[in-house]
Amino acid sequence: MRGKRLGVISTFVWDIIFGRDPRAAPVEEWGGATYALSGLDASLPDDWQIVPLIKVGADLAQRAREFTQSLSRLAPDAALIEVPYPNNRVELRYHSDERRTEILTGGVPGWNWLGLKPLLDTAGLDALYINFIAGWELDLETAQLIRQHFRGPIYCDLHMLVMAVQPSGLRTPQPLPRVREWCGCFDLLQVNEDEMAMMAPDSMALAATALHAGTQCLLVTLGKRGAVYFAASEFEGLNDLRRPQPLGAAAGPMRTALVPAEHVLAGSVDPTGCGDVWGATYFSRLLAGDKLGDAILAAHRAAARNAEHRGATGLANHLRGKISLT
């Protein structure tokens, strides 16, 4: 029987990291989509395969292919799409475990509907995971067309969609226009506190907007404090999704709760990619049939384990518990 297939729209980034280990030299390694791919690889059920719908710059295409070939759940027919542009590279400077600056160079272009639709038509996807690592993977029109044409569950980590790029390459926050329309593109939406502040005055206001637009669950990650969810009253898992979602279908009473995070050993924290691993694990466990609360607890455990690992190389096996801490 054909396995189920999860499409992934995101961006590979080559990171140069300063300050993660204050006494160490800068570190160069994969970032961006590689953290989410590792989380998916470690957490998806055995009958699911990963189908990356990801462009990669020609200068790093071979190294990116080598990374995807290390994934155990990569679909046999899956392939990255090499484009004649310099791949995204980011200089990260950590000022604390949860605060950093980012300077971007390079830039792989995003998708338009004309280029993406043929891939969606032939990929045979059962679900779709979107992570805005660059911030321009999709424009609003393309995201809306995906929502109209794709009937499987759609997860979105909003991430860099609310970040501008200054002439120097520095990423800076910017308010997101047409918030309601963006929320209507996704069944499940993940933001952190800073991203939320670019969309609404507070989490309740954003939750009301998102659920009225058709989102079934909004998740606000809070770093070391855990995560808060806002769910439609009838949403407990993916079996509760309905297609199509009528306008305002999730606008009735909502459920909300704070789920505290897992404890991470002091002195062993690498925060890079924790949110990506969190979201990938959460969605994977929902695809496995877990209920909302159980999926969040699994995501907390995976994010805590990611914090005890350096980089994305070998991360999927580390998340599975197959290698010891270094």
C-alpha cells in the first residue's frame, strides 16, 4: 500500500552562529528547514513519507541533497529543486538563550501558483507543512490558492513572515497586513510571542481573528515557559477537521490552556531550531492520531531534546534517542 505523504514548503539556510557558546569560535552548519525536517523524520508515523517542495541555491544544492538523503522518511521520488541563485545564508548573533539578531545574504525566490500547482497536482500529498524560514516562500495569493485546491490538513509556522530585510541584511520585525486572510489559509497556526505582537495586540485578539477565519488551533510558543493553545470548541485532533470550512465555523466558544515546557539541563542549551522542531513534532503527532494535548507534550519533549544537541546534523537520530549527548 502507498504510504501517506507530507509535503514540506520551507527554505534551507546555511547558518554562521556567534555567541551560542560564548567561549567558542563561530560555528557554521545547516539551519532553517533542516530542523523541521529532522523533527518530522523523528516523529512521523512509520507509514508517512516526507516530500520536500523546497528550492535550494546552486551553490549549496549538493550539500542540501546530502542532508535530505540522511533522512529515513524521505519519499523515494522526492528531490530538492535546484535554482540558479545563491542560497540563503544567515549570520546569527545570540545575546541570550532566546534573543538574537539575524543578517541575511543570498536569497532563493519563493513560489508562485504557476510554479507550485503542478507539483501539488503530482505529489499525491495527504498533508502539508509550511514553515516561513525566509518569509517569502509564499505570497498571500498563492497561500489562498493552496487552501482552495488542497483538501488535506495544512500546518503553518509563521516565523519570518513578520520580518523585513533591511539593506544591510538585518532582519527586523514588521507588522503583518491582512492578518485575517493569512489565518484563513491554515488549519493550524504556530507563532511565538514576538511574531504574535506583529499580528494583534494580544493573544486573545489573534485567536479570535484566526478561529473566525477558519483556523482550528492557534499555538503561541513561549520558550522556556511552554506554549498556549487556542482551539475551536470541537477540535481535539485532525479527525475533527471539516472540508470545506465555512466562514466563521470556528468562531464559537474556544478552549485555551498553558502547557508548561519540559525542563532543560542548565548549561546545555542550544536554542537554535527549537521552535521548528516543536512545530514539526506537534504536527507529526497529530498526523499519527494523537489528541491536541498529547501532541503538545510530545512537542515539548522534542524541543527540550533539541536544546541539548548542537546543530541539525544527526539531529533526527538524536531526537529518536539513538545517539548520546555530546
